Amino acid sequence: MEKGRILLIRRGRNPGRGLWAVPGGKVRFGETMRQTAVRETREETGLEVDVGEPVWVGEVIEGGHHIVIVDFSATVTGGELRAGDDATDVAWVGLDVVGELPLTGTMHQLLDTLRP
């Protein structure tokens, strides 16, 4: 989050193709969750970040999968904003208007945590 805005990507693949969410993805073997957050943010948005503390933790159980989601705060330290990897679009979106976008299901829970 930066000045009342959150960094979102529009997912280019399933699950959630066409929906907006924070950057993220699977942890690679030997990679920490924070390293994953740095890599996925770079791949999907072109931005370099310093990862802070977790702000929300959730779970999704569906389709034979149990997915644990950990969303971190982060500070942009460099790079150039652009959609990449499996993101078809990327944007800084105000917390006051983010609910108007088609969002992945867990984004609503994250936003409940972020909004004052």
C-alpha cells in the first residue's frame, strides 16, 4: 500500500483470470515467503520491493487444493511499473475505489483488513 493506494494486477491465467488481485504466486522449493513476494512482484509488475510484515493470512480450499495465502506490506525501491509474467494489467488503485473492480474472492478479506 502506498498513500492510500494498493498495487494490483489483473490475472492473465486461472484461477481468477481477468480478476484483480495483489501480486503473488507459488513459493519455489528453497525460497522463503518474503523471497517469493519479491520475485513475484518483480515478475508481475516490474517493481523492486522491500518486503515488510504480513498484513493478512487466509486460506482457500477448493478443487482438491488447499492454498495458504500470506499478504505482506512492501515498499517500492525501484523498477518501472509494467504488466508482466501472467499479469495482463497492473495499476495503483485507491482503497476508496478498489471495490468497484472485479476482484478475486480473498481480496475482499484483505481489503477489510487494510481499510480504516
